[in-house]
Amino acid sequence: MSRIGYKVVELPAGVEVSRDGDDVTVKGPKGSLTRTVSPVISMTVEGNEVKFDRPDDNNKTRALHGTTRANFNNMVEGVTNGFSKTLKLVGVGYRVQLKGTKLILAVGYSHPVEFETPEGLTLEVPDNTTIKINGISKQAVGDFAAEVRAVRSPEPYKGKGIRYVDEYVRRKEGKTGK
């Protein structure tokens, strides 16, 4: 059983927290994030520490307790350091380019696949097979990375496709002729 909800979140220097009803806003050097949290979970700010408490031990309340604390911690981490995901294109002729705010993928289809850069994210293309996605919202970075990866997920026989840099693709053996 996890006790993550009771862990104290340390606020680094330069980070401000404010709660207006159900909305929590975290401001830091990289920007500000706002998220709606459940009114069931109480949040207490004491100096540079934030604590979360739950009213009872109901299963849904316990789950909400840990989730609320984890989401808040991700907000604090995002406004101080930011989040980043790197994708790699593996396959003959697979390439990517960035034209203005459009990400253009050539991944074996008869047409290029285009994505508009979402608000709040920055994209970098250091070479023609690497995409680096940066932002202050962990959810936005992860969602956009998953959306790009879904265009051509890695396949298990040759390993071709779009994958995360630290992802391991389990390979299968092909057919054997008799």
C-alpha cells in the first residue's frame, strides 16, 4: 500500500502556490500551471512545504489523495525544471523535419504526416531521425509524445517505427521455412 499522499512536497526557491477554491496555481521560473483538484483533499502550505490530508480511509479518497499529491509535485517540478521526451525514428527512409511550428514525419506512408506544435510545448529536431519535446506540463509533453509515436509504433519483427529513446522493443523471430 502506497503512502505517497502523506509525503511532503518541498517548494524550491522562486516557486509560489495559490489555491482559489478548487483551482491550484503554481508559479515558477519557467511559467505557471493551474489544475483543478478535488475539494475532498485538504492542502496546507507551511513555509516552503505543502502537505495533503484526506478526511477518511475510503478507497476512492485514498486513491485521490495520492493522485492529488503526485500531480501537484509534477506541477512544481515542471515550473522549476520542465519535462522532456525524446523520440527516435528507426527505419530506412524514415525522417522528420520542423518547418516553423509544423512537425513533418515521413514514415513510410504515401503522404507526410503533419502535426501542429501544441501551445506550451517546444519541439527540437537535432537531426533528421530525432524529435525532442519540451514543456512545463508533464501531461502535455507525454500526450503529444504518445500521439507522435502512435503514427508508426515500433513493430516487433524488424524494430521499425517511432520509439522513445529509452524504450526497449522486444523482437520476435520471423517465420521459419520447412
